Amino acid sequence: MNLDTLRARFGPAVGASVVFRGETSLTVDREAVVALCECLRDEEALAFDFLADLCGVDRHPADPRFEVVYHLYSVRHGHRLRLRVPVGEAGLGRIINVVGRPVDGLGEIVTDKKLPVHDEHQRPYVADFINNALLFNEDCLLARPGKVIITEGVTDCLALMQLGLPTVSPVTVRIRAADWERLIPKLRGV
């Protein structure tokens, strides 16, 4: 892989490179990463056609503190490339954990957006199996737990499931009357 070609094409946007144990890491400016990735994918000699991993690195107390790291692989040529993209704190949006709860100390994220469900006339582009016919984690009721927690939204349900608590939730943030009609008989004996 010829990094000089990339440097000639992208100039100072392609920074330092390190080769360790046969794998190349390349530092890339944030503004150039999309164009560079397209080049890496489309150039026949490179053909990086598989994003093997995408992760973030917190390099506290370094400045810039964060890096987005792309692990690329060429199935055709069998070579790997790691792109390191430095990102300062000012370039970040909100920082959330795996279940969507903010961990950046800036308070809750308030939104009125709801997950669209299939509607043949209004939202035919949403897959027909996304229809709120089942409650999320509804199968936990088969174990007849002594108590069950009903949440308003999948995110809260996931967080409680991680704690080992029997929890169900509608796919959206509101339980409909039809959901209660199906849910109440399943709650008998709980």
C-alpha cells in the first residue's frame, strides 16, 4: 500500500503513519475522512471494501482528547488499514451510553420523536413487522415473575433488563389501549 499516493492526493489532511506488527495506522483530518474512505474503497489497488470495526478512544488528558478509529480491510487484497481521526471535545455531540442515557453531565436528552411503526397508507416504507403487535421483552412473562416493571420505552426496559429485573415495554413510548387488552391477561398470576 503506497501512502505517498494518498498524501499527494489529500495533502496535509493525511498525517502521521505508524506501522506496527505489519499493520498501518494513519492519522487523518476529520474533514477529509469521508473523501479518503471513498478513495480507499474505490481505488482498485487499495479496495478497502470492509469496515471491520469502528470505535472511539478517550486519550485523556491529551488534546485533542478523543479519536474515532476506523479498522478497514480489503477482502480482495487481504490488507488492513487503521484510520485514526482526532476529534476535540468541541466537535462532539452528546455522549450517551449503550441504552441512550446521557453520561456527559449535560442533563437529560428531551425529544418528542417517536419510533414510527408500519402503516400501509402513511408509512409504507417502515417494515410491516414493526407494528407494536408485541411488547418488548414480553416473553419474560412466561416465567411468571412475582413482579414485573412496565416501562415507557425500550431504552428504560433495556436498562432494567441489564439489572436482571422482569420488564416489558411497548416499542414506542406509550402503551395503547390495545396493548393493555393483550397485556392484562398475561399479567394474571404475576
